[in-house]
Amino acid sequence: MKKCAFLFSVLCFSILNAQTDKNVEEHQVQIGLPMPAILYEKGISNNSTLSLEAVTGFELRGCTGCETQYGIRAILRGQYRYYYNLERRITKGKNISGNTGNYVGGLMLVQFGNPIIGDIQRPDIFGVGPVYGIQRTYRRGFFYRLEGGVAYLEDGFGSGVGLILAARIGWVLRKRR
């Protein structure tokens, strides 16, 4: 019985220690620009996170001799990120707070067709695919993120493979390490 209690104690200590020694932030909220966005990122392992982002997208359509149309629509993005260079950044004495690092991951997105504001109607777009990105967070909470990848995209007209590019600047809303 004492052996079981000791093993259970060691296991519990290991699990608690593993959860507090993450290289990534336990929780992180970001407000993004240039189009308004809010992102919640949750650390799920030593170097991995899950994130959910609500962002707005802008579309402008015009032609010679016709009326210019525009649309601001909602986009919902879910993402798994594996930050692969955090250990190397720590070894070199570089910043990793605010999940500052390079990552690979998977992205799933839904762009809603009906605009919040505007008059361009289109079907909803669904996409899923791998991405590569970099994220840097500075002392006062300012961050930037660049991301690219390919995705399988589907809308009311058909499906195919397309390019996913994203750039975001903004602020992390909570204290970082």
C-alpha cells in the first residue's frame, strides 16, 4: 500500500510539474488589428497550443461603369500550433513570453457569407490545412504574427486547394512571464 501511495504521489507531482513547466503560456488573449480580431490561446503541452480566433474580413469589389460594393464579414479560425524552436530560444537566452516562437500547425476556418456590414453576398467558405508561422511578443504586450499555408477550401460553388496568408499585429491583454 505504501508503494502505491508513493507511486501515486510521484505521478501526481510529475503531472503538476509538467503542467507548470510549459514553455508556452497557460492562457493568452490577444486583440488584433488591422481588422478587429480577438484570439484566445490555451497551452495544452510543453510546446503546443490550441487557439480560437474571431476576426473580421473586408472585401471590396468594383468595376468600370458599375457601383462599388463592399462587405465586412465574420471569420472564425481554430488552430493547433506546435512551437518547435522554444528550447533553442531558451538556450540562446531569447524571449519566449507571449508564445514568441516559430510554429507549424493545422488550421480550420469558416468565413461566413452574409456580411455584417455591406452588400456583397456569397456562400460560406470552409477551409482546413497545414500552416507555418512566426509570432513575436514584446515587453509591453505588442505582438505580430505572420502565417502561411495551403488549405482545402469549399464554398457553395465548388472546392479546391488555395493559399492561406495571414498577418496580424496587436496586443496581448494579460501579464506575460
